[in-house]
Amino acid sequence: MKIFFRILLAIYAFCLAVFSAFAMYVAIFPDAYVDISEHIIQAISTDNATALRIAVFAVALVFFALS
């Protein structure tokens, strides 16, 4: 079980690094946030995106549990 948690924490650390890089990019180019958020909202709010919504929820739940 230890190896599973180590792998999970490594993935979590990588995702946090990507999120931090995104935050730095948005701090330099604020208009990029609007474009990216509109694209994500459009992708998630379509009628056929049930699987995507469940995947986003599952990933968010795992990140919440690790935090």
C-alpha cells in the first residue's frame, strides 16, 4: 500500500506543479484565463459530457482527499 500512496502523491505533486505554472502564466497574460475557462466550460457543459463530468469530479475528490 505504501507504493500506491507514493505514486498517488507523485501524481498529485506533478499536478500541483502544472497548476502553479498555469497560475504564473495567467499572472503574466490575464486574457489567457478567460479563453481557457470559456473552453473548459463549453467542453463540460455539453449534453454528451457526462463521463467528463464524472472524471473531473473523481479527480477533484482524490485531490481533496490528498489535501
